[in-house]
Amino acid sequence: MRAGCLFTILALVLLAALGLVVNYCGLEVSDTSTNPSPETDGVSRLPVEPAAEPSAPSGEVAEVLATLEQLPIAQRGSDLKYHRDDWPHWVDADRDCQNTRAEVLISESAGPVSFTPNADGEECRVTGGQWRGPWSGELFTDAGDIDIDHHVPLGHAHESGGWDWDRERKRAYANDLDHPASLQVTDKSLNRTKGKQPPDQWRPDAPAGWCRYAADWIAVKAKWQLTVTQWEVAALREMLDTCDDGSSWGLSGGREP
């Protein structure tokens, strides 16, 4: 190696140690300091996004939640044993030969209904129509395959304050045609799986129906001033949280075939 180049290399090493940049003899030396910047502490960071605040429920859902807050809270139970016969149904309140079951089948059918005439030729018993099971989505045409569901079941109503009602009030509850949520056409097998269970023990399999199911439950309980438990309230709130999801039916969807 030539003496001139040797001296040059030694000079470059010295200059690099002093933190200078030198370009000489075709060589480039730059500052190689690794001391971290006080702004980053040596760590590369992405900008921190502010935490998103939970969205407020829509106006109608907020009203349902407000109604839920007004329901009396009490332990589930009764001082009297439940007997289904104490809640008379199905009755023919308007004496047109079509009892409460028939009235609901007629009102909820998406098409014309058919009857089996009685001995006097009167069209009292509904046998056919078009009904969509609200929680399964299955379409039914034979009335024998469906039940009329007390959305808040009689046995549950009994344990939620109804045990203290007189027979006339129990009769009115069991045949309530004034509120569409009270009595609903439902698949027979699903209705019997539900039994008298409240939402903290049973709910539809499909989350799309949870919003409506909870809203209907709250509406019936509010109308009849039935009590709720803390577990029931928590389950209803959870179901109402789905109301604004894109796949949800909303508060009243899913009724038509």
C-alpha cells in the first residue's frame, strides 16, 4: 500500500471519530452516532388515535331503554302456585265465533285464511293461511303447525306479579288483542322450547331478532306493570345493543312472510 493512501485512511478514521463527514480519495464517511432523539426515545411510534366514544342509541331505542328503566325490579316468584286454568283462554270476546287464537291467526296471516266450518256452517276455526315463524323465519301454511305465543308467557307473568291479579285481569292478559306484541304466531316446536323462560334464560338463536324480541318483551311488561329481575334487565340491554347493527330487524321487523 502506498504511503500517501495509508496516511489518508488514518486521517479519515480520526475525522470520523470527531463526527465529521469527509470525502477524500473516493471514500465517504458519515456520522454513525446512534444516540436516540429525545422526541422518540429511540422507538418508532405511530400516531395515537383518540379512543372512540360508544355511540348513543337511536331515539326509538333510547325510548325503549327508558321504559325498561321504569319497570319495577323484584325477585321472581309468587305466593300462589301457578295454574294455567286460572288464566282463561282462548275466549270469544266479541261473540263472532272466532276465539282469540283465530283472531290472531287471521290478523297475522300474509294471505287469505281458510276455515273449517262448524256444524252451523260458521267459519270459526282457522286451518290455513301464510305465517312466518318470527324467530326461525320458517313459512307455515297449516295452522296446526303453529302456536299463539304469549310473548311474556303466562307462567312467567304469574311469577312477575300476575299471581296477585283477580281472574278477570288474568283473563284480559291471556287474551290481549290490543297490543300486537302480546300474542304472536310462533312455530309450535320453538314456542314449547321457550316455555315460560325469560330473556336471561332463553332468546331466539338468530341475533337479528333480538332487538324486536327485547322491545316486545319490555312493551308487554310495561303495559301490564309486571316486574323484572336484575338478570332480566341485563339480558334485555344486551339484546337491545344489537338494534343498530346492519343485520338487525330493528324494533319491529321480521313480522311479514
